Amino acid sequence: SVPPGVPPEYYEELGRGMRHRGIRLLVDADGPLLAAGVRAKPDMLKPNLEEAERFLGHSIDGIDGAVAATKELSEVAGPGAYLLVSLGAQGAVLRVGRQVWVGQPPEITAVSTIGSGDSLLGAFLSGLVSGLAVPVALRWGLAAGAATALTNGAQIANRAAIEELYPKAVVYEIPSAI
């Protein structure tokens, strides 16, 4: 978020300035801030289902709809961007170029979903920075998001909880996704 009074265009200006300096840009925002961030051509875009629906102007139904949404998002964000649409209990869809992975989180009874999307993103990025393959990093992200949903919303998951859920997360690639 931005402080009160800062115009949404700030995300675009900030993003372009970062990219000009060789700094990678990730946009996780909603509404006008998301639109401004997309105009900066981010390296990664991570809307949740509702944010993606508002940005694209239509509903997204199920996994097939989310796969199609990542294609639409790639057309505006740029072909090389990582496009991760989080779907809550349904999991997530990730597109990198023409490759698409679907992630299904472990089955849990959520206590609070506050912070789950951020945990998904943080663990995914940590995996990528550590050199993990994209689907493995996504699987860690799904486990982290689910583990955070088991907390009361005032905290995030700990490593032990994430490690316990990791074997229960599933990631598969959709062959020949366009």
C-alpha cells in the first residue's frame, strides 16, 4: 500500500525507476495500484483471485479460468514475467512464459487466512532465490500459505509447520499451455 495522498501512478514511477537501475520488480497490489504496477512491466505479478478479476474485468472460474487469466495477464505484464494467481483453498496457478503450473495446497481446516497469500509468495521467492526449481518453490509456497492459515491471523507459520505440510502440497505442469 502507499501512504495517504500518494497517487496510484507512484507504483509505475517507482517501478520504472527500479527497472532502470536493474532492480527486479514484483507487484502485489489491487485496483489502480495494480494497474500502475503492471504498466511498469514487472518481473512478477501476484494478484489473488479477486484482484485478478477486478483488473481483468471479468470473473475467473476454477483452475481453467485461472490458467486463462495468467495468459491475459502475461499479455499486459510482458512475456517474461512470473504470473502467480493465488486462489485460496483452491491453490494457485503460476505462468512463466509458456509454462504453467497448478498448485494444490494441503487440505487443512483454516483458522484464519490473513497472511496466507504473503506466506505463499515469501516462501516461493525464498525457494527461487535459493535455486530451487520453479515447481518445488511453488510447492513450498503452498505449504507456507496453508501453514499460515492454521494460525490465528496475528502470526505467520513457523518452519516446522511448513515442513510438515510440504509433502501434502501438489504441483503439476499443464503440458503445452499457451
